[in-house]
Amino acid sequence: MGYSADLETILDQATRAWDGGQKKKMFGGVVYLTHGNICIGIWQDQLIIRAGAAVNTMMADDNRFRPFDVTGRAMKGWTMLAPEGWRDPVVRRGAIKTARDFCQTLPKKV
């Protein structure tokens, strides 16, 4: 299974003005980095969000979020948002903002 071209189009638009932004193929999908740190991405039809401890609140408050687990082992500080979540512009923008805010606290790699 490939990844969602619809979500890729949305994320291309959402990240085009990011300072230090970069797009890269990874996880069998696409990730969007800021200053070398993965921030958001796509795995199949899921929006991947890296937001540290904030993912716990996201998953507790909205069942459309779930652990980022594509290998049988969940990655701490990451979550995935199902299509019915990322298709809601308010939910999607909030998730992307939370991820970007978190990634801006990380040391720059590039």
C-alpha cells in the first residue's frame, strides 16, 4: 500500500513556508522535517505527528489519535491521526502546530 496523495498535497501546502523545512521519503511514506528533525509525516493514510509528551494528551482526548506503531513497538512521543481526524481542518492544523512547536524546541541538525 502506498501513502495518501491527498494528505501529501495538504502537508505540502501546510509546510511550504516553514523555516528550515525539508520533505523526505521515509517509513514507506513521506516526512516533513524542520532543521533536520522529523516533525510530521505520512504512513499509508495516517498523519504522523511527533510532539513529545503532548501526544499523550492528544490520544487521551481524541480516539482518532493512536500510538505510532508500524513495527510492533510504539514510538514514544509520536502519534498517528486517522483520516477522519486529519480531514477535519481544525484537528489537522492543531496537530501540525503542536508538532511544529515541539520540533522547534529540538536542537537543529542542519
